[in-house]
Amino acid sequence: MKRRERLSLLIVDDQDEVLEVYHDVLQTELKHQVDCVTMPAEALRHVRNTLFDIVIVDAKNSYKGAPLGGLILADEIGAILGKGSVLLMSQYNVREEVRHFNPEFRAPNKSQV
């Protein structure tokens, strides 16, 4: 990918403040096309209608009654767009929970961060 290529991104987080930060950095500063949603159902609707390059999902989003419902949502989005299109995030260390939920999900090594 060329450094100046414009990406289409969807960000799913239940905190408006987090969405604002991502939007400011990714769209305003880096000039990518960024859509932000707070509700998982809205994210799925967007994914079914738009081919996003990357979907960023907060692992701790509440979805289907699960405290780490973002993992379920990431699985569902990955089934539509492909697993390589989904990036999980969290302000907490949830690596063990993610690994237990689905070993295919990978967390970056410290050298990759």
C-alpha cells in the first residue's frame, strides 16, 4: 500500500470521545475516509452496504449480552469482509480473553506496536 493511499475505515466503539479522537487523527489529519458508529447493529448494516478496507472494533463493546461482545461482532464482520479486514482494540489488556475466544485473532507483539 502506498503511504498516500486513502483508506475506507469503519470504527465501532460505544464511547463518543474515542470515536472523535480516531476520526480527528484518521480523517482530519491522515485524510482517510472514516465512518464511526456506536451500535453493533449499525456497524453490521454499514458493513453489508460498504466495502471497508479496515473495520476497527472495540473488544469491550457490549453485544449480544457479552461484556466482550466486540469479539462476537468482529467475528461476524470478518465473515462478511474477511478476517484480515478487522482490527480489535481495547484500552485494557484483553489478550488472554481474545485468545480464549478465538485463537485466530492475533494481538501485535510489542515490537509491532
